[in-house]
Amino acid sequence: MTTMKRLLVLVRHGQSADNEQDLFSGLRDPDLTARGVAEAHAAGQALRGLGLRFDRAFTSGLRRAQRTLGIILDEIGQPDLATVRDAALNERDYGELAGLNKTQARARFGTEQVRIWRKSYHETPPGGESLADTAARVWPFYEREIAPVVAAGGRALLVGHGNALRSMLMRLDGVDPTSIEEVNIGTAQFLIYAMAEDGGGLSRVEIAPTA
């Protein structure tokens, strides 16, 4: 088991039914597909192979993230880990795009407009949120609830959503609003961050599997 403390692990949920159909999901609440379940198990097995156990888990108010977290916790042998579920960690609200597939959205709003809504940091789809709006609720939650766990020497596990996690990477990795357009986190992909012993910022790290 790794002896590293002060860790944050970010995981995107496994494939959902909306992902499978290439739909804008946002605050919709689809379940995982069979592939998504398998991806969640694989992520949990990989974290177990790294010898990781956690002091607290965090997830959104949406089923696809919660179920992914539950599967991961079962795989690492911590099914009863204290968990915070909060809507502040929900996926970006796609407004009128939610429930449309990419082809339908382009036909309705235009290809370039859809691209701008998807990729831009500041642009907001009708009735929805920009990535900046998402960051404005995700990052304060992180600073208030998650960062103190890590700063106190603990390990935190956050299972969330693509855009919500991308908004965090802007701070954690120093990604600028233009570059974040090209950042993608795959389903059930995880990223590991460690805090320096002097309590400085978090940096992304690689941990070798345990023997």
C-alpha cells in the first residue's frame, strides 16, 4: 500500500446511457450502461492496485457519479467510507441542449454555435451554464469541503463529471481558458494529485502499482 498522504484522486463517472447515445446530458440523471459499470470496476481495481485507501469521498447529486463511486468503493474494500453528496459537484447545466444529440443540436442551433457553447469557457447555452458558471460553484465547494481533508493529511476521492472536473483542472493544473477547450477526461479515467508536506498546492503525480 502506498504510504503517500495528502492525496486527491479525481475520477470521471463511467459511461452513462446519455454518453452511449452521444447526448448532451448536463443535469439529466441517466444510469450507467453495462460498459460504464465495467469501467467503474476497472477504475476501482486500478486504484486498489495502487494501494490507495481514502479518508473521505465526495460526489455529485447525480446517479451516474454516485453509482460509479459505489462500485469503486466496493472494489477498494471501503464500501462504508464517509461520503459527501452535493449538487455543487453536479455536471454543467446544458440548458436547452440537454437531451439532444450532437447532430440534433447542430441542426437546431448551427454547427459553429454548438462548438462555441461546448468549448468556450464563458459562453452559455440557452437556459444553461457556461464552464465559468460551473467553476463558480465547484471550486468554492472544493476549497470549503475537500481541500481541508487533504491539508490535514488525509486522502480524498472525488467522483464527478467531465465538465465539473475540467473546471477544477483549470486551478489544479493551471490551465488557461483557451487551453481548457482541448482538455478531455475519459469515462472512468482518474487523476491523482499530491500536496507537498509544507502544505503548498496540489501537483499531479504518478503512483506505481503495489507488488
